[in-house]
Amino acid sequence: MTADEQYYHYLRQRSRLGLWYRRYWLYPRLNKHLRGQALDVGCGIGDFLAYRTGTVGVDINPATVEWCRHQGLDAHLMAPENLPFDDGSFDSAVLDNVLEHLAVPGPLLREIHRVLRPGGGLIVGVPGLCGYAADPDHKVFYEEALLVSTLTGAGFGLHRLIHTPVRSGWLGTRMRQYCVYGVFGRD
């Protein structure tokens, strides 16, 4: 089994409670900050694509893209750091639990900036310390200050931070699902 297939199977192991949490708590909170045509970068097995009709997904993993397509979702294979879309194609984008997998996030963030229309929005979610430690593929831990400086350095202005399920340093060290989401705008 390839590494891509292993990761696909890993993603499919999410619990019913985890799916419920995303569908009925997290995604409605994030969706309030998205508008128009949205892009889900690192769409995985398409949970957000299934939630928000008309959203386009991209991933570097052929196994997850094939799964999404088999589910009737609009998913595309992308080369690392190369989004297969024209400049200004989207009004908003989501980068949910992807940034921490990249040792050097600048090239992907520049690509997202390129495919967003001026004034477009970007939501970036990163795990707390417990979630970060749970995946050996994670390369960078983003405290709030590093998340904001990384995104502002790539041409995105901070609108607000959202902590899920609630703001809590204690949960961040004990709950794998705890995340911080930054809502940014394209400068």
C-alpha cells in the first residue's frame, strides 16, 4: 500500500462523533466567513465539500481525490504548491489542518493568494499542541502569533481568530481536535 493510500485510509477512520462535530459545529462556524465560489485546499476525503455545496477541492493525494470524485464531489489533483486554476478564480478559500504539514508554506500561500479575487477571504485552521503531536507528518507548530505573522507575510490581513470548540489552552494540550482558525482577507 502506498503512503497516499495509507493516508486515505487514515482519514476514513474518523469517528462518527468527529464527523458530527465537523458537520454540525465546526463547518457552520467556518461557513459564516466564506462567500461566493470557495476552494478547499487539502480537501482530504471531502467532508467540507459535501457540507458546502459548490465548493471546489484540491489535494495532492490521488487516493483522496479519487474518493471525492466517486462521491460526486468536485475535487482536483494538484501538484505541490501549484493550484490548477486561473488567477482570481475564487472568492474564498479554506486551508484546514494543512499548513502544519508544510516546512515552507510560502509557495502554497502565494498560490492561494493568486487564485483568490481581490478582497477574497481565507480561513486557515491549525491544531493545538495535542493535535500537532498526534501526527508524525506535522512539521511546524503554529502558535497564534506565528500563524498570524505567516499569513500577513504572505499578503493576508487578519480579520479574527476562532478557537474550536472553545478558547482554552488546557484543551489545546489535551484534545486532538482542538484548533485555532484564522479568518484572513487577501490584501
